[in-house]
Amino acid sequence: MYYYDFKVVLQEVPGEISLCFSISGCNLRCEGCHSPFLWKEGNGNILTEEIYTTLLNQYKNLATCVLFMGGEWHETELITMLQLAKKQNLKTCLYTGEKYVSEAITKQLTFLKTGKWKQKIGGLEKTNTNQNFINVKTNQNLNYLFSKN
Ligand code: SF4
């Protein structure tokens, strides 16, 4: 599994300080995709367990969540990464363009964002968006947390 970049982000998971890994190899080809550099499998660097755990340890006292932008196409590796995060008492989140991801992945998540990017409709901050951000355990839709009003 290759990651194009790593960032600490504050808005993608409301109320959380998230360690965000953008995984390359997305084949959904959404029109108007904001991250076409994620389309090509192998773009970026290999996310080894060593690199990953080093980053988790480095941000141990700051981060509250680990966020994957994609990566569901590497199910086994993604699950391993999510489990490692949970072991460190971090919450976990996946942003996917798919409508659904496997139960095996979902079981490892605190939050899940689903739905393709549709430029004409817009993202989570729009009331008529096709995307959903949920609390996995309660199945509660949390899109309202992204609303700018
Ligand atoms: S899911 Fe995200 S990265 Fe993949 S094509 Fe759609 S907008 Fe781009």
C-alpha cells in the first residue's frame, strides 16, 4: 500500500486531530476529482508498518484519530493499519468514494465517509450531497457537523 502524503488534519473528522494518510490507487475516477495524483497505484511511498508506527508514536500525545483517504482496495493491509491505531487508543476513520466497504473493514472503524465526489452536488457541507459521514457504532449520520451554517 502506497501513500501519496501524510498530514495532520483538523476538519476532516470533526472534533478530532487526525493523522491523515492519502493512499494511491483509487480507480473511481470521479469527475472533478480534487486528488487525481491518487489514481495511479504506486504513487508516493510504501506505507510500511515501521513508517506507520513511527508516525503514530511521534504524534502520540497530539493525535486522537487516524484517517485513511482511500485504501479499501488493500483490505488486509488497511485492516492491519487500523488495528495498530486502535491498539494505541486512537479513533479510526476511512474516507471512501464507494457506497459501501466490507464488513471486515467497517468493523475496525469509528467513522466512515462514503460516496463519490460529484462536483455538481458538492461534499459533506451541502445538504443535498450524496456523501455520508457516519458514526459506525451508532450508524448516526454526522453530516450536520460539516455544515457551515
Ligand atoms: S474517490 Fe476521491 S480520490 Fe478517488 S476519484 Fe473520487 S474524488 Fe478522486
